[in-house]
Amino acid sequence: MKLVTLPLAKLIIKYIARHDKKRDQKLKSIADINPNYLFDINYFKDDKKSHLFDFYKSNDENGMTIIDIHGGGYVYSYKENNFYINDFFAKNGFNIINTNYTLFDGSINIKDTIKEMARLINYLHDNNDKFNIDFNNLIIKGDSAGGHIALLLALAITNKNIADYYDLELPKNIKINKIILNSPVYDYEMLYNLAKKFMNKKTLNYFFGPKVDLNFINENNPSYLIRNNLVKVNFNIFVSTSYNDFLNSHSLKLKSECFDKVYLDFTFSKDKSINHIHNIINMSSKEGMLTNNKIINFLTSTSVNK
């Protein structure tokens, strides 16, 4: 009998949501919002919350724009949970696209998500008179499951064969030099095989999508694509993890398989509150501030010290 059933998984998601709400209440009031921030822009022109994004225009622009893709195990969270970290980056000169995407519910999979993110990019490009984004200075950031999405999106933008796999038509003038991954899912097969040990079929479909097999998992697995030389990594990567991060093996594997492109920030604190996406959840901690300042230095430096 599998330990994780769908009702239990949904109960855990509700618990995490309550925890996130308590965390955000401890932070400063959202009432003090920069008037240059625009909220709830729809990149599909429909009425779905999953197709909304926010645009945070920095008062001290450095010319770079970050597209931020939140985490949440593919099934949970919204852009609002990343308000504070993105406010931090906006105050340090970066324009921010803080986006939602359709959460998995057993009817969609990662391939659908990449198509959504490509649609977001096309919307930004087609409406750039409103945003003034320099697409030669575009950065993609993702946390946890969002890190998986961010890396696949960056690979699709920079590798025509991957764009063709997802059937994407992207603007020609996009250039990705650097991306940011916080506690990312990197080896999708490793995650899938672990989930199969504990989840029944219905729960597995909820988290990974319907009719998913190992072939599909590897087609959407950055580790598989990179180690088999099916893609070129034409950008530098900042990846953060910690001693207590349950996904730290993914970050370490990314470093080992793509060592010449990856700056690894591994936080060794034994403090159990410094764990998964520590620089998002505990961004005011010493470790969180240090990691986020390293990200700024990584993005603004012309050289990358790996």
C-alpha cells in the first residue's frame, strides 16, 4: 500500500498554505507598495487566476528583467508568495515579471506549463511598449518546481530542438545570459522514481500529469538532456541550496553535470529553519540575505566565479 494518497497530499498542501500565510503576516505590510508596480495582468486574456502576472518596475533600473516562476511542487502556490523576494530585487535595480501558471491537478503536465510560459514571453514581447523590456538582458528565475520550469524554458529559448519539441514560436531577439535556480528540481527521473515509491497511481497523476511514462519524464528532464548532450547550456546558472534542503542532491548533480556553467551556493547552516528555498522563506536571516546578495553580485558581474 502506498503511503501518500491524494486526500493526504491535499491535506499537506493546505497545511503548507496556512504556514505561508503566517510567514507573510510577519513580514511588512503590502500596503506600502511602489506605485510603479502593476498587478494582475492577464497574459492569456481570459478570466483565470493562473494566467496573471505582476510587473514591478524598479525605481533604479539596471536594464535587466527577471521572469520569476514560483515553486510549490507543481500543485500549489501563487505569485503572491514571492512578492517580498521580488520586491527586494526590484529595489536593487531589476524589473520583475512575477507570474502564475496553471497548477497541476491531474489534467495537465510539465509540457503544458512550458507552453504557458512561452505564451507569457510572447505577450511581453507583443506588448513591450508597456514594459520596455530589454530582451537581450532577460533573466529567468525559478524556485523548487519553478526551478525545473525555469531551466526547461531557458533551454527551449536557447535550443531550437527543445523549442520544436514543445512546439514553441518565440521571438528571435531573446538572449539568456544567466538564470537563477533556488533549490531546483533538476533530475525529473530521480523525483519521479522517488514519488512512485510512496504515491498511489491517482496521486502520481495529480503531481506529474496523466499518462506520464519514463520516456515522457526524460524528455522533460534537464539532467537527461544535459548529460546525453541533447542540449547546449549557453548561459550561466546560479543555484542555491542548503544542508537541510531535501532537494540538495539535485543542485549538487546540476553542478557536477554542468560544472563549467554553474555557480553553486551551498549553505551549510545546521539551523533547521535554513532548508528548502531558504533565501525565499527566510530571506531576512543571515543566510538568506547572504545568498540573495550573492545572486545580485552574480547577475551584475561581467564575470562568473564558479
